[in-house]
Amino acid sequence: MNEVERLVDATYLGNTLWELTVAAGIAVGAFLILLLIRRAIRARYEKLAATPQTEFLELPTRIASSTTALTITIAALFIGAQWLTLPGTMRKIVISIFTIAIFWQVGVWATVAVVAFIERRKRATLGTDAAAASSLGIIGFLARATIWSLVLLLTLDNLGIEIQPLLAGLGIGGIAVALAAQNILGDLFASLSITLDRPFVVGDSLQVDEFNGTVEYIGVKSTRLRSLSGEQIIMPNANLLSSRVRNNSRMKQRRVVINISVDQQTDLARLRAIPGKLRELIESHQPIKFDRSHFAKISASSFDFEAVYTVLTPNYAKHMEILQDINLRLVEWLRSEGIVLGTPQRVYYVDQQPQVVHSTLEGPTDQGEAPAQS
């Protein structure tokens, strides 16, 4: 009996066995309560997520349900430790561990919130604003990197590490890293430029130098195009922005110029009729906006005509159908009028001078006559 009393009355780290038992019971109770709360929140979130519409409490319950078991355990132990009398150093360690756990849990909550926000914005803007949908991935990556950088710095500061000299060292080291990885950083900042300026989005048809393709993916370092022949073209973002990019998907209309050259033997009446005929052929199609038709130039071997019009649709197939019909009907009319298309030619002029025969005063005047003798 005395041994039991001594065991009960003994102190451990300044606390009796009874106090330790009470603290342990409180910690277990807090753990179970927090675990049940998380389970209830997760069940509520699953019900909200199953509905097609977005509920008001869906995002908060999704964030709260991401609470980790490690955080719940540390929080329960911290609550139980409040019933104990701990030395100063031990209390500081307990508070430090709990604080660091809270920092990392807040980082998890913030990450889940960012991911949920990005997913919701993508669903909302994918059908109406493809530019926003393509840029949200890069924004999410930068947001998560910022969150965990802050969590790491707060953790180091809580552990007693001076972060100001660390930040200064990171600044100097960052310069060296930037010089060594300038291509990667160039692509990263180029992706930010694409995100903010939006010169193109996923689904746009681009012409970059000699490459043509449709944008499939815009990443942090590169952009991927699907070429017309089927293969995938991967282009670094920095190189892509430094090139001359033609965004065919943002074409609203197409300007077309028709040039024809006729033979210089064509009479004046037929020459006067050509601009009007070009205008008639162009205006017979829709949707087209006629611009002009003129006798534009007298070349060395032909008379040149130029007609300009605008197809009021970016559809390339429609443009080619109109142009083909105009060309066929124009050739038919030229042949019916007897107008010959001009062809480059050269005319050589040969100067033929009469041959002059010169005679000398000395010598025989006739081949068979001898000179006189004295």
C-alpha cells in the first residue's frame, strides 16, 4: 500500500501522477472531439460537393476538412499540457511545436483554398474567357510558392533562427542563381507576361516564324502547339515572345488583293472595262466589302490592274471559295473578250549597217592589170 501511495504521490517533471493522468485524459478527449468535428465537416462537405450548384458553405467546409491528423494530435497534446506545471524551457518547446504545427496547417488550408478558387474560376471562365482559364494555372503555382515560402520563414523564425541575415544571404545567392538559371527565369517571367498580357490563349491558332499550330497548353516554362501536320511543337516562352507571333484566331476579317496583267496590245475600250468587271465579280459575293479596282501600273511588257476587297469573316475556306469563283469567272470573261494576259518578254533590236568597201590609191586597180613602166 505504501508503494502505491509513493507512486501516486511521486512527481514527474513537477507533476503528480494524478495530474499527468488528468492531462492525458483531457488530451485524449480533445483528440476524439477534434477528430469527430473533422469527420462531421468532411461528411457535410461531401454532401455539398455532390450537388451541381456551388453552395455557400462548400469552400469553408472543404478547407476545414483538410485538417491533418498530425495537427489534431499536436493540438490535443497542447490542450492537455495546459493542465500541467512545466518548466520554462519545456513550456517554450511545447508552445513552439504547437505554433509550428499551426503554421503548417494554415499553409495547408491556404493551399486548399487557392486550389479550390482556381478550379472554380476555371469552370466559370473556360467557356467564356479562355485567356483567364489558361492563366489561372500559373497564378495558382505562384500563389502556392508564396504561401509555403512564408510558412518556411515563419517556422525558421519560431525556431530561433535569425531570418534577416538568411534573407540577405538568399539575396546574394539569388543573384548568382539568377545568373546561372537566367534562361529558366526568362521563361518564367515570359509566362507571367503571357498571363497578364494575354497575346494568346489555349485553343488559339498561331503562326510563329515558319511554324503553324494550335495552342494546347501554356506552362511555366514552355508553350505547346499542335501543328497542322499533327506533331506537337514545344516552344520556350521566352523564345515565343521574342518571335513575331500571328494569332489567326483573333482575325475578324481578311484583306485580299487581286493583281492581273494584260498584254500591251489590248485596245483602250477593253482596258476601260476591266476595273468595272473586277468590281462586278467581287460584289457578287457575300460577305464582302469592296474597296477599289484600278488600272494600277504600266509595266515594261504589260498593263497591270489591281483590285482590293475585304472578306468579312476569318473563315479561310470561305475566303478561298470566293477567290476561286472570282478567278474562274474572270478567266472566262477575259477569253470571251479576247484579252490576252501579259507575259514577261524581251525585244531585241539589231542595228544592221551597210558594208562599205574602201580602196587604196597605190597598187593595181584591177587584179589582172600590171603597173605602167617608164
